Amino acid sequence: MSAERNRSLRLAMPPARRFALPVLLGALSAGSTIALLAASAWLIARAAEQPPILFLSLGVVGVRAFAIGRGLFRYLERLTGHDAAFRQLADLRVGMVRRIVPLAPDGLAATRRGDLLARFTDDVDELQDLPLRVVQPVAGAVIAIVLALAGIAWLAPGAALVVALVLVLGLLVATLGQGVLSVRAERRIAPLRGSLADAVLAHVQGLPTLVAYDAEGASLARVADVDARLRRARVRAAVGSGLAGAAVAITAGAAVLGAMQAAAGPLAAGALGGPEFAIVVLVPLAILEVAGVVPVAWATWRTVRRSAERVDGAVPEDLPAGLPTPVAAPQQLPAGTDGPPLLELRDVRASWPDLAGVGASHALGGVDLVVRPGERVLVRGPSGAGKTTLAHVLVGFLAYEGSFRVDGVEASEVDADRLRERIGLCEQRPWLFDTDIRQNLLFARDDADDDALLAVLDRVGLGDWVRERGGLDASVGERGALVSGGQAQRIALARAMLADFPVLVLDEPTANVDQERADALLADLLAAGADGRTVILISHDRVDPSLVDRTVVCADGRVPAAT
Amino acid sequence: MRPLDPALLRHARSARWYLLVGAVLAGAQALAILAFAWSLQSLVVGLIDGASLASLSTWTAWFAAAVVVRALVAWGWDAAGTIGAAAVASELRVAALRALGRSPGRRIDSTVDTAVAVGGGLDALQPYFGRFLPQLVATVVVVPTLVLAVLVADPLSGLILVIVLPLVPVFMVLIGLVTRAVQERQWAALTHLSRQFLELVGGLSTLIVHGRQHRQEARIRADTDDYRVRTMRVLRVTFLSSFVLELAASLSVALVAVSIGLRLVDGTVAFAAGLFVLLLAPEVFLPVRNVGAQFHASAEGITAARNVLALIDAPDEDGADAAVSRPADPGAPSDDDVVLDLRGVSIAYDGRAAVHGLDLVLRRGELVALGGPSGAGKSSVLGAVLGFVPHEGAITVDGRSDAASRRDRLAWAGQEAVLLPGTVAENVALGEPEPHPEAVRRALRDAASDDVAPEQPIGARGEGLSGGQTDRVAIARALHRLRVRDLPLLLLDEPTAATDPEREAVLVHTLRGLAREGRAVLVVSHRPAVLEAADRVVRIEAVTHVG
């Protein structure tokens, strides 16, 4: 587990050269905080001895310099630290993409279940807190504190030893004690928080139903019950969670008293001057102020570690079973000069990888299907029959057993990217990037000019729609919020046509479309999409037989051989 | 943005308790700081003057006591914050859910967002109550106390603090005003850029289909770098405000220290008073600085509370009102067979008429289909009958006109089936205190759900059933209620949209059977099989075409 975790955490840590400056500035800022108190304590204690004013000038200059330095260094530290963390974010994200591309889409929970997506990307981004809020503040504080202790040791070695001991002890209690308590509390609270969220969601989403069935009161009581249990758990946990703050306050007092005890002897013996004594006794206060970042960083560290665990859990190191393995010596597909290839599936079996957070999926238990070039085939079957599994096998997202030949070549021996140049897929929920329509089409063929894009949009029946919305610059909104399900399918088809796949698989194109528009959409998709291509249409709906050449039925993961 | 919303205090009594406890804690905190500083300076000055540690044991005891009280106060603030936040969250949650229940048909843009706001979103109150409000209360209680003490001990230092302190918020506001324009200009671009990684991961399968996944690294690098440059531009300005705060605080301490030092030399101030003031000066600025530092952390909490308060304070929207205000025409033929009677029903959404002047009568034994293009308002008609959708005109169900009584006489299954966590049987028998297994089985059978077992569990978000199964269980639920309560009217919205033809046939057969039993069935559908089976098809046309 720990080696696993290190994979993500290592990606998050910037190299030392990028990291050194913010740590140095942090140490200077923390050092200024300590030095400001030391200088002002010395200044006042020395002034109380009423020396000639000239003797104080060093203290006066020091007090002013450290007062300015503290804020200035802190400002610079925050800027350079954030800059370093953001620079690292690019490396982090790129490294993560390198890890997830071989798994995507079917081996990655985040892309298989939309609700995991935001959490996954947030988790990845949260890893940047490791340098910014854990390592860097602690490193700066430790440097400053060690130097301050060295300074105290120079004046009164015994006092430095006492302060160091009290400090370490206090921080241990504050961080570890609080860590143990909050882990225990979190373990109790997290499931309750989940149940509360579920109960509230069920209540809000089901409100009309609950009202219509006289069940609102019962549901409200259920929410109130979970809520009360969560509140009780929180109150119990609160008793322990304040420990860190209390421990830091106690530690500060103990350090001051300890330093006083240790330095009182040298002071009485005349080995230590009054102003120096004031420094030794008061500086521990500033040290503790600086050390206050440690419990905060510790709490952040636990959050980061959890994110890293989730990321590593979501991105397995080994390819999970069910995904195609890269081919060492890929075979070439015959150059397809005469239109689409011949597809032959014999007893094809496949299943989805078993992923944490993703429910059971439907396996293929034996598909026999031959699709001749240019054919329009409808694969029909109830939901859960394995139709999408079949689609993902066809485009090489999933591994298979049995035989699937493309123009006589076994598909598993072909590089998956080459396979997908021949066989394209319009997904059930095509992803629309949050940008304009042009960019949403261009990545399918980046040398297409606007006229070509508009021509394709015309062919998929979106020409007028795009012109109404002001042309190719119109935005599709976040996750295609400004686009209906049918329009999204049409955009996906437009992409597929730009990419010019000889074989096109349409996976439930009407799943998110009004019934009455579905027929028109299917007619348009098949008319525009076919055009010399092979089209494999997958649908649980009955389709006008005149639109396709042939219908096969997929049930319980099987497509029996044609008779 | 208001740091403390009076509406919050009005709706959450716990918040008032919290502030009361906080005021006591802050008072204790102020006294402990004074005791801490005075006992510490007494010890230091005494020891330098040659006293032995043993002779100063009273001050040592005072010091230790002050430290313990400070620790207890810190602990108390933390506990009070957690407890207060949890209590306030509970109060707001219950109030918000009650408010939602008062107008079940209120259109919510996103039920998930609402559920998050009312559920986990209120967790954001924790930093607000745990970290921000304590500093705010401390600023109000502790800071004046300490300034007063400094004024007494050394009037000149006190004067410096009195002059500098108000400058801090003034500077903050000024910087805030100057930077707001920059921040707002950058904000949209930033949120967009920060989502690019999500976009890429989400769209990965689309990219792979098009063989574009290998080109993404350069793009991420460019996007993230763009994000960094823009964010840094914002941060340079944002961090300025805390820079000014910190600078003001430490320069004031320096000013006080130097002024005391110089006056100590000529003897116009005592060592004891000077050290006391030096120890107090940073404590004066600490709460003010923390208020600034925690303000952004707490903004989330304020927003969370405000979202929920908006739900609580929203005006009730009950579809029944209009119907009550316009009772059914007394001259209308009273007919015991009439189950559903709509007269001149008009429904408007967002000021746009969706249904205009609809008259519709359903009698016992009738199966009527409601057709028409999508968006014409078919579901809204069902919503109006249920009392969920505001409307004009009169609606009676089995002779009753107010919304709650209308709902008592009908069973309904909506277009988007919502199942609750539990078992299939619990869902089918929803609202029945004592369900009969046989009735549940029959309802499932009639709803073509023979592939679903009554004891099958349903997860928190409907996991366990496929989409089609979910729809059919919701229909079984309506059939169960209809039969068990012997109700005269069934409303169904697109019951067979995701059903295969075989199951659709079973369902149509069931609907015909219900009509034969003497019930009225109104079903919204486009499916030919349903339309063919209906006694009548009533078409609702989009109003814009009718004029």
C-alpha cells in the first residue's frame, strides 16, 4: 500500500531547485517573527538598564528590520510557493494522464461513472497541497526554530535543551494525539455523513412521490434520525478535536517556565545579562507561534494522504483483467482500399473490469456475428443484455476471448489505435468539451476548415441549429449543458464523419432523446452515417426495419450465429 | 458580504446560544491574556532585579493558571465551533426540508444540487463557526479590553494602537476595492481553466475513439501553465491584503517597542509597564489578523448558509391555490361517474403559457391517452392535477377540489421514476403502514416486473435495478396504491418509454383491466401500442402554435 501511495505523492513533489526558494523565504519569515520578539525583548530590557542611547541603536534597527522582513518574506514565500506548486501541477497532471490513458475508459472508475469524475480530478489537484501546505511550511518552520534554539543555546545551553524537549513533546501530543482522535472520530462520522447525504438526496428527489404517497413525514423522520446520530457523533468528536490548540497553548507556557528555570541560575550567577535573560525567556513564545504550523500541516497531510490513496485506488498499477494488453509486435491491417472491412465475430466473450466504486456490469457470453462491408446492422436487445460491452469490444476498449477478425486479421493482434482508425464509436453519452462547436468538431480532423465543418453539420441535420446560435463559435456549455441529448448525438456523428471511420458503431443513440424525435434522429443518423460505411446500430428500441439491412438480437450477452 | 447574517440568527436558535457561549469564552480569553502578560513581566522583571524564583512563586502560579485558562479557552472555542456548527446545520436542514415539503412542485433547477446544499453542503459551516466567528467575537471583546489595559499601563503606546488599529480594516477595504475588479475579471477564466483537467479525464474515451489521447500531454501542460500564470496574477494582488495586515501588525509592535525603549532610557516609563505592553501588543493584532485570514475560508460557510436560508425563505408555491380561488362552475353537470374534471386549465411556466384553457373530463371505466409534441405541457397537466404545478382554472378529482384531497383520491407514477432506498417491496407499498405481500406481488406482476423480486434491495441512489426496471417498479407502486386504497384515478407519465414491446403489452393489458374495473386511467404517452388501446386520445398542442 505504501509503495502504491508513494507513486502519486512522488508526482506531487516539485524538484528541490524549484522548491528551495519558497522554503528559504519561509524560513526567513519565520526567523523574522522570532527575531522581532528577541530584538524587542532585548531592546526593552537593555533600555531599562538606562545605557547611553547609542547602545540601543542596533536593537532599534533590528526591531524595525525584522518587523518589515516578517511580512515581506511571508508575502514572497506565498507567491513563490504557489508558483512552484502550480508548476508542479502541470507535471502532476501529465504524469497522471500517462498513467490513466492505458486504463481508459473502461478500466478507470472515474470515466465509467460520471459522479466519480469530479472527485477523482479534485483528488489529483489536492495532491499539490503536499508541497504547498505540508512540506514547505514545516521545512521553513523547522529551519527557523533550529536556528532560534541554537541562538538560545549560545546564551543559555540548559534553557535551549529544556525548550527543545518541551517543544518536541508538545508537538507530538498535539499532532499524534489529535491525529488518533480525529481518525477515530472520522471513522465514526464518515459513514453517518454518507447516510445523511443519501437520506437527504432521496428525500429531495423523491419529494413529489413522497407527497403523493403520504410518506413525506416518514422520510423526514428518517432524515432527522440520521441527522441526530451524526450530530451526536460530531459532539463526541469535538471534545477531542480541540486538543491541538490547547496543547500548543500549554506547551508555550511550559517552554517559557522551563527556560526561566534553566536560565535563572546563570542570571543569578552573573553569567547571563538581564537583556539576554529576557531573550531566553520570551523567545520560546515566538518559537511556539512559528511551530503552530506543524499541527495544521499534519492535518493537511492526512487529507493529502487520503486523496493519494483514492487516486492510486482509482488508477491501478497493473492492467485489470478485462482490458486489452498492448501488443508487442502488432499486425498490420490490410490497406483498406475497397471500402469498409469485413468483420467476423466467432464466439466472442468479454467482461468489464471489476472496479471499486462501479457496480456489476454485463458480460458477453458468446457473440457470433458477421458484418459485411457497407452493411447496416441493428443489434437489438433489452437493457443489460451486453450490447455496450459488444460496442466496446468492437473498438478495442475491452479484451475478448474467441475470435474477432477485421479483414481476416485478429483484432487483438492489431494496435488498438490502428483498429480504431477503422472502427469508430458514437458513445451513448458523447462527451462535449466545454468550448465552442468548432473545437468540439476539430479534434476529429484538425485540418478541416469552417466550410467543411458546416457541411458536415448540415448532413447530420444541425446546420440550421448552428446558424441560429451564431455559427461555429457557439458554446456547448459545461458538459454540453446547452445542447440536448439528440443534438449531442448528432455532434458525435459529425465528429465520426469528419474522422471518416469506415465502420461506425452507434451505441444507443436515442437513449437520451424524446421518443418522437428518436425516429427522425435514427433516420438522419443512418442516412448520413451509412454513405458507403458499415453501420452497427445498437438499440433497445425497435427501429424502423427499412432503415437497416438486418437485425440481430442480443439477449443475456449472446448473439446466436445467423441461421 | 455580511460576516454575520441576521437571518441565520433568526432561523437557528443554536447560533444565538453559540454567540452567548462565545462571548463568555472571549471574556475569559481577554482576562487570561492580561494575567499571562502581567505575571510573565513580573517574573522577568523580578528575576532581573535579583529576586529568586522561589520568592516569585505567586507569579509563577498566576502564570501557570493563565496558561491553563488560555488552553481551555482554545479547546472551548474548538468544541463550541463544532457543536454550534452541527446544531445550526441540523436546524437549517430540517427547516429547509420542511419548506421544500410545503411546495412539493416548486421547480428546483437541480435536485442533486439542492440535496447537496441541504445535506453535506452545510458542513461548510464548520470553518465558519469553528475558526471565523471566534476571531470575530474576539475582535469585538478581546481587542478593546487589551487596548484599554495598554492605555492604562502606558498611554502613549495605547495611543499608537488606537491610531493604527482602525487603519488595518481601512487598508483592507481599500485593497479589497482596488483588487476586486482584477479578481472578478480573472475569476471566470480561472474556473474554466481549473476544469480543463476534469474535461480531459471525462472526455478521454471520446479522445481515444479519435486517436487523440496521446496528444493531450502538451495540451495539459499548456493549459495548466496558462492557469498558473493567470492565478499568480490574481494571487499577487490577493496576498497583498494579508501582507498589509501583517506589516501593520508587526510595524506597530516595532513602533511600540522602540518608543518604550527610548522612553525607558530617560525613565519616563517603568520596565514593568514597558514589558507588559510589549507582550500585549501582538495579542491586540492577532484576532484582527485572523479575521482577515479566515474570511475567505468562512465565505464558503456563509454561502452555504445563505443557499439554505434562500430555500427556507422562498415563498410557498402550492398548485392548489388557484383552484381554490376559482371553484368549479356550479352549473356544471354533476355526474357521479366523473372522476377527473379539468375546466379551463391554463398553466404557465416562466411567464410563458404552456397549456391554455384545457377542458378534460374522465369518467369511470375510461382509458384516456394524453398526446402531443414534447414540451407541450402534458406532464404539467398531471402536475396540476397533483397540485404540484400552479395553474388557473378548476380541477376536481372525485369531486374534491383542494390539492391534498385530490391527491388522496388518485395514484400517480411520474416520468422520472424515483425509488427510495430499501427493498422493492417497501417501495411498492410506499405510504402503507401494513403492506400485504400478495398485493405487492400482484402489483409487480401487473406492471410487467416479473424480473424483479420483492425482497431485492435498492441502493441509496437507486442502484440495483436497471432503468427500465426502475420505471416499472414505480408503476407497480402506483398500481398497488390504486388497488389497496381502492382509488378511482390513475395517472401515468410515459410508462412504457424504456420498455420492450413484450412488457409494454402486459402493461397495456393491465391498464385496460383497470378501466374495466371501473377506474379512470389517464396516461401520457407517444407509444402506438398505448394510443391504440386508449378509448380516446386527447392531444395537447404547443400553445405557441395555437395562439
